[in-house]
Amino acid sequence: MKQTHRITIQASAKDNRKHTSKIWMEPVSLPALSRVALCGGTHGNEMSGVYLVRELQRQKLEKAGSATLTTVISNPRAVQVCKRYTDTDLNRCFTDAILSSPVTDATPYEVRRAQELNTLLGPKGNVGAMDLLCDLHNTTANMGLSLISYSVQDWVIMHIYRQIQRKITSAPVRFIVLDLPLADAYSQDSLGKHGFSIEVGPQPHGVVRADIFNIMKEAVDQTLDWVQCFNSGCAFEGGEVDNVYTFVKSVYYPRDPETNQIAAAIHPQLQDRDFCLLHPGDPMFLMFSGEILKYEGEEVLHPFFVNECAYYEKSIAFHLARKMTVTIPPLQVKRD
Amino acid sequence: MTSSTNVSCFHEARRVAIFGGTHGNEMSGVTLVNLWIQNGKEIQRKGVETKPFITNPRAVEKCTRYVDTDLNRAFTTENLSAPSGDDLPYEVQRAQQINEIFGPKGSPEAYDVIFDLHNTTSNMGCTLILESSKDYFNLQMMHYIKNAIAPDSCPVLLTEHPLLKYSTSRSVAKHPIGLEVGPQPQGVLRSNIFESMRVVLKHALDFIELFNKGLEFPPCTVDVFRVSEKMDYPRDTNGNIIAMVHPNLQDCDWEPLNPGDPMFQTFDGTTIRYEGAGTVYPTFINEAAYYEKQQAFVTTRRETLAAGAIKKT
């Protein structure tokens, strides 16, 4: 959908306000969000989402204003054994290819479960899918509160992000965008017409920390508040949102050429410094031998998912992102 | 305290082992021991045979705490004397093998010292774990280590308790020492945690070297935290956890918990307070592995232990 941009100068000589310039986008109206899904335990050892979903189920929370709320423990078998997954990572099973693959006796549990979830919450890309799907995750990385999605032009998601960013002060709030077409989108949130993940850290897997739980709960409360507001006709003004990070590339652990074992730890100057600036020449890894490996890229980028436990098996030490600001249009629910 | 003319004599500590991977997802010990198996120069000391050893290789391979049962609870008399066989849980078989190599537990042939390397998700810093309040050799070593790393601290947890017993891998040796360093998530290697553990071990081996050279260590005292009581999470009638460690208690290992202080927070925000008789010092606060052992934290009481002078025979 095309947006028209106009530059308007506002001046108010009377009360000595400074001249401001705003980029205007044409207001957008979108259909109401009548069916919302909240998923926890997509990774069975990421405990905030598990306990939050269970608590909402205990409270029998089934509505958010006019919207129905569906709460799901996505990977119950993994939750039962408190592991990330039993056969394969559920949160990589939602590509079009895997969702449509034929099921045999050899099909991993998580692939079958992904297809079940697709029926329950999707079908992905279909008019029958959940209007909004929010997937709850934790990370061992020091990422505060991060919203993760596939696009910066889903205005519902961007306005939710802006509300969360404005209202939550107990943790830094950021937005991470993975630039992938819908068919290749591999995570559960891609089942919804609008979908995103809430990622809160740092928290060890298998542990529930009250401070981290409370941050996630606040983020979910703000999301549901926004949905109710939106559905009841609130007009959300346009503007700019910052602290948006686009995935650029992954950085892998150095390995010993003889034993193939990981040969270094994240350098103490990088550990816990997610979203800081990584300049060429900054330390990245401290080898067990004592040698320091430095960042040799040409571009100053921002590391995130620094020392995430689950990424060791993929050999990923951290990801790198570019930071940007996004302009979002005024948004209101579409009146029939 | 009056000085005693009694000096306890111990044999030279000639056989020392360093265990890593007793829990396969506690990465500092796994990494250090693997490094030292490849190149053991750093842990060599004159007159000492120092053997680095991965105790639970299958758990290490899967990066999990254990495969069938917790190896660090498996060294019971019953397990060690059971007839060996493939039908036994993996860790029980392993305990029997370890007992053969480094023990037998309780016999004169057992290893002199075993250091068992662990990590915890709790904010315990560099904790030394002592199993007996009467082991002067261990007490003197811990006193030496504490002085060596000052002003950094090294709390000592005394696990001696009439009821709460656990039969650890290191208990095979005459002088068992646990090193518990945190906070670190399971499966993760943090550089600072790794380096702290390395430094503590260096001082421990230095002590052994000095002792073996004939140095006499005068009487000393060591402040310790003696385990008192295991505190579980509040649960509902189905056994499900209904509250989390309170934000005020989280990360406050070794700090006083007074009656009336917040202890747990329910998922809907209510505070549950500590209602014990007096001040305690909690530790192992919110350790991931203890959810299944029904333990949110363990309370301890402060005590000062005295160790007599020691020297080698």
C-alpha cells in the first residue's frame, strides 16, 4: 500500500515553541483484531512464558475486551522435560515447506506439532488465521525486552512496539526485524496475520526469575491493552520509533582445528553488552590460550543474542544488526 | 584462642584429581578439564600427580545435567557395593568405575584430594564446599585460598548435616573439595566465571605444593556457612509451583534473610514472607537443577571453625 509523504513545518511564535518538522504518512485503517493468541513454552525451558500462560489459564482469561484470547503451551513434551525441544527446534518448523511436508512414522515430534499448531492458530497466510499471535521467549543473553518480527511495515506490530516502549521503564525495549519473506518465515509467530515474539533476558533456561517474569507480564498486559484500545476505535498518532535493529549476519565461535571443540569464550568486554556498538578492532573472543580475537568487519554494527545458550549447537556466538528509526503512520480500526 | 602444640600430620598429597562434567551442562569445569587433558602444564606441581578427569562423559556429550540419575548423588554405599551390570543406571555404573579408579571410598588407596568443578545459576560467587568440619587439611587449604584471593571473597559452604546427606563424586577421596561458581546459566560458558574458577584452582594447587614441601601451617579459623534447612517453592495441591523467588531475595546469596523479609512472589503478584525464628543466610537461591529436588534455596547459619596446625608426615 502506497503512503504519501508530506513535510509540514509547525511554528508557534506565540508560545515560543521551537520550529519542528514532521514527516506525515497517510493514516491507515486496518480490520479489528478479534482473535488473539498468546503462546508460551515454544521452547520448553524458557520459563517465563510457560508460567505466564499457565497463570492466565488459571485465571481463565479468555477475552481482551471484544477480542477472544487463546492461550497455548506450544511444546508440552519439551515443557514436561524442561528442555528446549525433544527431536528438533519447534520454532524453526513453521516454514511453508515444513508445514506442508507429508507426515510419516519418522517425522519428528516438533514437525507434527507445528502442523497441529498451524491448524489451531493458522493456517499460515490464510484468512482463518489468528489476527494477532504473540510468542513468549527467554534468552540467556542480556537483551532486556525485545520484540522480534519479520517486518517494520506491519503497523499493528509497530504501534504495539511503540506503546510498550513508552510504557515500560523496568527494562530497555527494542525491536528486532528479520528480513525474510513469509514463505521462509520459520517461527511460530508467522502463523498469525500479525505476529511477533516477545524475548526477555537474561534468564538461565530452566529458571523463572521474578524480575524477568514481571517484565514479560507487563509487555503482555500492554499488548492486550493496545488491542482493546484499537478495537474500540482509538486513534493512534503517527510518528517515529527508534531502537529498531535489522539482522545483518551471525558470528560463529572459533574452533580448534584439531579437536573441533569451541576454542574461546565471548570476551568479557562484549559479554552482557547486547546492542552496544561493536567497532572494527573491538575484542570479540578470549581464546582459552589467552589470545584476543577482534572484530574485523568494516561496518560498526550492534551485537545481540550474545552468548545465548541454545545457539552453541548452531555454533553461533552472536548476531550483528544495523540500527534504524522507522516512521509509522497514524492508525485506527477500520469501520465496516 | 590459645595456640596448641598439637600439629596434625597428614601424608603428602601425591595423588590429586580435578573432576569436570559431573553435571554435563556446567561448562566451566567441562572446558577447564578438557583443556588440561590436552595440555596439563598449568596444573602440574612438583611431586604431585594431578589428574584432570571428565566424570560424566555421556552427559557432557548431550550437554545435560545427567542421563539417568544425578551422578553427584550416586556415590552411596548401596550403589558402590551393588553387583555391577549393564542394567544399572548409567551414572551408577559410572560411580562404580570412578570409585575403582580414584577410591575405593574410605580406603587408604583412595586419592588424597579431589576437586569437583561445578557451576550454579545462583549468585554464589566462588564458593568452596566443605563436607566435614573436622578436616583440618581442607580447612587450612580453604583458609589459604581465601587469603590468596582477598579482597575478593570465597564463601565456604559446610554441607555436614545429620539428615541432609549427599554422596558426591568427590567423596571418594580422603579430602573432597567442591568448587561451585556462579551465576552462570547451564550450557553457557562465561569468560569471567571460567577465569575465577581457574584462579581458585591455581591457589589450591599452590597450597598442596607448599604442604608437600614440608611447610607447617599454624592453627587458623575459617568462617563458614553451615547448611540448615531446604526451602521448597510454594506449590498447589497438584504439586505445581505457584510462586517465584521474590525479587528482593533473588541474587542475594549469603546475605541475611530476616523473619518478615519477602521470600516468594506469586504469579499474580502477592508477597510471601519468611517466617523462621531467626536470621538465616540463604544460598543456592533459584538454582535451575533444584526445581526437581523441591528446593528454592537452602538456609545456612554462620559458624567459625577452628583448624589445628598441620604439616606433612
